[in-house]
Amino acid sequence: MLANERQKQIKELVLSRKNLKISELSKKFKVSDMTIHRDIKAMVESGFIVKTFGGISLASQDTNVSNGNECVLCYKSINFRFSCRLILTKNRVETACCMHCGFIRNQMLGNEVLEILCYDFFTNTTISAMNANFVMDTTLDLGCCQPQFLLFNQSEHAQGFVRGFGGNVVTFTEAMEKVARQREKSKGCC
């Protein structure tokens, strides 16, 4: 089958099903995952679809938020208090269930990410993740992805939390590096 025929069929499938796995497409068309990635490249660049962890989803046409109440990466239900929003190029927004998934998605999207917004753990106000204080390795378990991160706008609040519940305060860059190392070891998401 020619590439343009495959691409047309992929478009029809994603229009009808909304979400597809790359591995499912490669089996269906009897081609490699890499071939599918090449086939969908133009669709991603045009904003017709968005890449998800291991798959693709139809880009929302009537709203800028993708995947509604589930994480764009691991598909868990979103508790908005721990979630983060990735503000992307072309007026797109993706929501991850937690900063752990937000970091992985940020690494996947690279320069497409303009900003990452999250919520301060104490005040529940919106803050920029890139300027936040991250508490990790605390005794408090949020029941989400690991390693987990609690975000604080003020350093004093993060330090106070650590005094009461243990853990370490790290920067955005240090937290992102921790997730990248953990992901390298486990070869998975959560």
C-alpha cells in the first residue's frame, strides 16, 4: 500500500475512533512503527491530530483542551488540584494528571511547549511550573504517578512542608532530570 493511501485510511480511522495506538496502526497496515510516525507527521504539524503516549488522538476542534478529564499521557482521571496544563504552539492546550506526566509530555513535545501551568499545593492558585518549588520524596502519597511532586509558589511554604512531611525541595530542572532518569531506567510512563 502506498503512503498516501495509508495516510488517508489513518485519517478516516482517527475521525471515527478519536484515539489510536501506533502499535495498532503498524499491525493493521503491516508496517513498522517508524513508518506510521512518518505517515502521521504532517497530520500532527497541521494540528489535525496530537501525539499521545504511544498513540495519536484527534485534535479537539471546538475547544483548545485535549482529552477532557483524563491525562493526555497515562489516561488516568484528572484531579485538577494535582494536574498541570501544557500551553502549546498553535493555541493548543494539553492536561496531564500530575507534574510527573507533565514532565514526560514536555520532553516529548520539546519546543512546542510554551508554558506549563499548575496549582500551588497550599493556596490552589495557578502558578508557572518553571518557577515553582518542587517537593519530592515526601511521606505523603497522592496516589498518582511516581515520582510524585508537590508544587509551591513560595520557597518558605515548600521548606515548611518538608519539615512536617519530609522530602526534598528541588527546582524545575532538577525535577525534570529526575523523571528523565527514572523513565530511562523503567522505559515506561508511571
